[in-house]
Amino acid sequence: MPNPMTVKGAEDLRGELAHRKGALRQEISEAIAEARAHGDLKENAEYHAAREQQSFNEGRIQEIESRLADAQIIDISKIAPSGKVIFGTTVTLIACDTQETIRYHIVGEDEADLKQNKISVLSPIARALIGKMEDDVVNVVTPGGEREFEVSAVEHLG
């Protein structure tokens, strides 16, 4: 199944992959070699910790390579703005009850970070927004109950 991803998200994953394959792999190898030099491996906590770190790193490398292989990279800056909410757009919402303004950037699963207002295209909010137009009113089921939002703006910020 294709894994939608923004250009920035793909760049970030490639950067993490390069770090894990390069510098981090080297650091872990050195830590294992140093721990081996301390003698008996059965009771050597440093050795076991370094091996565990190596296993985690190699697993993450495989995961990133798989995510990138399945990636469908979407460059929102190359899509003409239409006022319609699609993957990669930044959506400004106004809560109908409180008039609070919220902005979300709809991104791939790997890129989602609520602290940066980046929500996964698979999230309930994004699924409710996809296909809507500016000025549409949308009902969104949130953990706190159902809320109504007006789509104030849809931007292609890339």
C-alpha cells in the first residue's frame, strides 16, 4: 500500500537513514568493541546494552528503508490551489462554538507531530477534512466529543 509523504518528510527520513547507517552505526560498533575488551561477555552489561542498541538501530534502518520504498512523495507546491482540502495542504479551521482558530498541516503518518500541528492523513480530523472546500462546515469526532469547524483557509505551503 502506498505511503503518502511530503517532500520534507521524505528528506527527513533520508537524513535519519544516513545518520543511522553512518555515524550511529560506527558509534555502536566502537561501543561493542570497547565492551568486548572488558572481558567476560556473559556478565558484561555494557556489551549487552551496546548489542541491544545495535539491534534497535538495524531494525529502524530496515523500517525507514521500507517506508521510503513504499513512499508516494507528494509535492503540494506543484498542485494548483483549488480551495479543496487534500494531502499536504495547511488548513485553517474556526471552531463554531468558541471561534478558536486552529491550523493543521495534513501529512503522512511518519511526519505527524501534534506539537507542530502536523496531523496524519489517517487521523479522524484529517479524514473528516479531506475533500472539503473553504467555507464548508465540518463535523469532527474528537476525544472530547463531536465538534463543528468551519474551513477558513486551505493553503498549499509545500
